[in-house]
Amino acid sequence: MRFLLNTGRTITQGSNVEHKNSEAYREEASTCRMNPVDMMELDIEERASIVVRSAHGEIVMQAIPDAGQARGEVFVCLGPYANHIVSPETHCTGMPDFKATVVDIEPTTEGVWPIWKLMESVGGCRYED
Amino acid sequence: MKIEDVVCTFCGCLCDDLVVEVEGDRVVSVENGCTLANKKFMGNNRLKTPIKRDGGNWEKVGLDEAIQTTAEVLLDADRPLLYGWSGTHGEAQTIGVHMAELLGAVIDNTSTVCHGPSIMAIQEVGHPGCTLGQVKNRADVIVYWGSNPIEAHPRHMSRYTTYADGFFLKEAFHERKVIVVDIRKTETANIADEFIMVEPGADYALLSALRAIVRGKGDMLPLNICGVEREQLFRVADICKSAKFGAMFFGLGLTMSRGKYKNIRNAIELVEELNRHTKFTISPMRGHWNVYGSNEVFTWISGYPFAVDFARGIAFYNPGETTSVDILKRGECDACLVVGSDPGAHFPRDCCRHLAGIPTIQIDPHVNATTHLSRLQIPVAVTGIDAEGTAYRMDGVPIRTRKVIETTYPSDSEVLEKIYQIIRKETGS
């Protein structure tokens, strides 16, 4: 099912922004807020894993219902999970389309990656505190 | 010991009324702060020493070695990128720009992925803005467009708008009208007098429709504009026109959406139309506590607010070409110094891939996503907690941040100054 991915700030993301290796940050940054009816149609339970796929890649997140979310649109707080599937195209403005990525969403049994693993997938190397 | 009038260095509000209790080298309580401030001041997960990566192994290194290595990497690079700067004080930003000029580097700050488009629009049509004090004391109509202050700037409404009594508004909560425009029903939208739920990417059309109504041409509009009833827009235009003093605040909902800087230009021109009827201002909701400062410092030294390229020996600025995401997307830079920012978390994946493939060095107090992409990280003091320096509030007012605890960490300025002096010596400048 096709959705428009929107990203932005949440207070939980901001509270943990200096604790990026924490479980609290990982959970918030990988949470996808969806309209409850859309979740029902896709047979997705609260906090179940979903795969979010754009033309630019795919990432596993967890879904939670949010009645303030319009149908056909999803919201993920800004961070490495959403950005894993955002195109770097800026249309000559310097600014990528952080609020307008078309994605497909479906349930999955895969788990959410930790941030270090996301960074290792692009050539980085894990640092443990 | 309690310290009063402490400045919070989290968001662009730079709240300067915190009371911080200190015991030894720790902050043990924070009064007046929001959730974000409490977390920031009470946080205790600093990186302890500089760390360096050799292949797949991290090791601790001394500060002097880390500084020397940073200077050597930057001197060896043909096209270094110096990125971040919004999470540090103005004095450090100043050194950064001078360093970029010596190196012939590109220097860019985080506004490149937040309010860069706002600055581009302001360069086209100007900025009818004002200080937050004016808003607090005078504004009886507040518009939040593509902005969710309850989550991103938690005390903006209590210090300056909805809940803040002012000189001409003794009971602000009852006397101020609040209009929110967003594509989703946020917490901020829940307390609005008027909430306009706009379709994604339709902000430009909606702004144009409001401009038409304010100009007296509303009858030519269709009954529904991008999911919004025309009657609601008539109502909102009336509220704005009848304001004694209106203040629009806009966020990344405008700068990151389709239209980008043209959205902001249209919003500024709507405010210009409204000024034919009353006093109205418009201001960006700046995110990082000193991102405004990075624009100020870059501009007073180079003439440009972000994305400044010194490769030609003079300052050159061309968003879309000299902006960090575009440079990284093209795989152009061959070294990157990150100061007070986390591009690993906030840049698209392809940009992170290039950062991982080149010598990326980070100066930051905390382990973050960029740490895993870096070859070297130097921990520094946190400005506003164990270092002081100048920052600019979101309305352009400079505020001196304070140091509330003693530290063994060097400040950003101290580390950057040492790197700069090595570069000066090596380049004979």
C-alpha cells in the first residue's frame, strides 16, 4: 500500500538527541505513525514490524496508530531511519525532500536495526561507549 | 549552589530564565526548563577522550595527537568540507570560517537542511520580522505554519505567544487568536482557534489563495482549495486583517515541502499584503540553539549565510551546488570536519556513505550516528554547561551563554584555534 512519508521533530526524539546509542532514541527514531484505518487494512498490530520501501531503499520500522495522521500519509521523526530511504536529490536548493518521499509499506517479521548497523551498512564502523 | 538566569542551549528559543542547581561538577536540578532542557543539563553520557579508528578498531588517543591529525587531514585534502557549526558558539564559528578561507574549503551549516530555503527567500524579497519581545507584548494573532512548537520549541508558546501575557495583552490566552496550518493534526493544532489541514505539498497554493482573498479577489477562487474549504480561508483572512498586530511563525513544513524556498517567498508576500491592512510580521522557527548565529557569523565574514565555497580564493555561494548534501551526493569532498552537528543522523543515506568513505573527523561532546562514520572524534565542553560563548536567538538577538560547571574538556574554540594555528603555520599565512 502506498503512502507519503513525512518527517519532523518529536519531543521524545529531542529529549534523546544526545543519547543516540540509547534504546529510547532507537525506538522513537524507528517508529512510524500511521492512521489506524490504514493499519487495519494492512493487518498491522500496534508496535508490529513493517518494512518501509522507497525508490531509494528500504528500512524496517515499527508502526503505531496516530489518529491525527491523514490516511495515506505516515510520519517518522527525523533521524537515521527515515533518512535511510530519502533521496539526496535537492532540486538545486540544497534541501532534500524530507517531507515528501513516496513509500510502500507492508508487514514483516524482520527486526529493527540498531543505529550502528545502519551506519555500518554504508561503510561505517561501530563505536561502543 | 543555585545559579539563576542560565541560558538553555538546546533550541532557537535560547530561554534565559533557567535556574540550575550545581553540586561539584554536576548539574543536579533544573527549574523553568522544558523536557528538552532538563535532559540536556542532566545528561551524563559524554565521550571521555578523543577516539581514533584504524581500520575496524577504535582506540583512545591524546588531545594533541587528535588536533595534529585533524590539521594534517584538512591540509592534505583537495576539497575539504567543514560542516555543522549550529551547535557551537559564535567564537568557534568565526575560527571555522577563517579556517575554511585558508584551506580553500567549503563551509556549510545545518541551515542547509532546515531554514536554508527561508534565507534564499529572504534574499529575494526581504524579511518583515521582529523580536520575540514585540510578539509577546503586542501580537493578538499568531500563525504557526508547518511548525509544531509543542514538540520542537516547547516554551515558545508560554514565553512569547499563546500563554504569555504581555504589555498590551493582559490575558493572553483569551486575547490572542492562534491559527495553525499543517498536514497533520499535531498537539499544537489541538489548541488552535483555527486549524487548517492542508494537503501535502499544497502550501504554495494555499498561500496564494490567502493572498488573493486579502487582495479582495477571493470570489475567483474555487470552493475548495487543496482540501481546504474556501470559507475557512475567508474566516482566517478576516482574523489576520483585523489583528492589531499579527505574527506568523513558520517551520520546516514549508522549507522541506514541495516548492521549498518559493513557499517561504509566498508566505512573506502574504505578510506584505496583510501589512496593507495592519501590522504583520513573519519569522522562521529556528531549530538548533545557534543556527541563527552560524548564519550571522558566516555572513559578516564572507557575505553569505551558508554553503560558502572558498575554492576560488574568494567566497562563492550557490545553493544546490555548494550545499553539503549536493557535495556529498556528488562524492566531491575528500575530507570532512563536522562540528556541533550529526549529519550521520540527518543526511540522506547516500551522503552518509560518502562520509564513511573519506576521512571524516568530528568535534562533538557526545557519541552520535556520525561517530560510527568517522575516523576521529574529539570530545569538547558543552556550550552553556561547561563552556561559554555567544549565541543568536531565533529572532536574531545575541545572548551570552554561561558556564555553570568546571570541566576538564576544552571548548570548541580552544580545539579549533589550535587546529587553525597549525594550518596557518603550514600554509605560511
